[in-house]
Amino acid sequence: MYCNYCLFLAFGLTAVCTWTDLRTRKIYNAFTYPAAAAGIIINALTGSYANIYGSLAVFAIYLYFFRSGKMGAGDLKLAAALSLLLGVQPVLLGSLAAGILLMTYGFAFTWRRTGQLQTALLVAAGKLPGGEVPYGAVLGPATVAAAVFLS
């Protein structure tokens, strides 16, 4: 569970990171590091160590995708910061929702551009490159929406 301050911080972090990811395709450390630090401090003061341990699990999962070249470092840091502020469950649900939404977008965009269903299906399945998309711009709002929905 999270506090109202954490939801407010997560909403602000999401708004700023969504904006920067859409405009520059970057999520800046100047936003994610202070949010992660605030999450650690709040969780330590309230005794919510589960969020800290869960954040390590989220970090490990996202680190795998970063190391495999499927995701940027900003997305990794945003997911870790959001898991510190909101917990693991909203981040995992937000990740799932963001993935489904972006796969659907890749499918529709490729099918419209090429007119080939097979190519669109291969892009949606990740077998063909479909172009870089700002994953963090979808991850943040989906995570905050999941947190509100779960509360």
C-alpha cells in the first residue's frame, strides 16, 4: 500500500517523464533519482520494507530488458522509482498494460503502413523491428492508473 503523498509524487513524476519521453525520447535522472530517494526514505520511515524489496525485483526484471537492448535505462529507473512509491503490483500491471498497448499500436501502425498482415503480426510479436517507441510515456500513466484502480 502507498500513502497519498506517494501517489501525488508518482503522478508528478509520471507527468514530467511522459512529457520528456515524448519530446526527447529520454527520461532524465534529475527526475527519477530524487523520486527513488523519496520512495526509499518514505518506505523506511513507515516501515514498508516490502516496497523496497519489491523495487529490487522490478529493477532486476527491467535490467534484463535493458541489457538485452529492448528498453532504455530511463524506463528502468522510472519503473524502479514508481515501484518504490506505489509498490510492485501497480508497476507490474502498468507494465503489462503498456506492453499490450504498444504491441497493438505497433501492429496497427505497421499494417496501415505496409498493408501486410504477416509483417504487422511479426512486428507485434517482436520478431521484426517496428521502430523505437517511448515505452516510459505509456508505462508511467498505466502504472498510476493501476494504482488508483487498485486502491
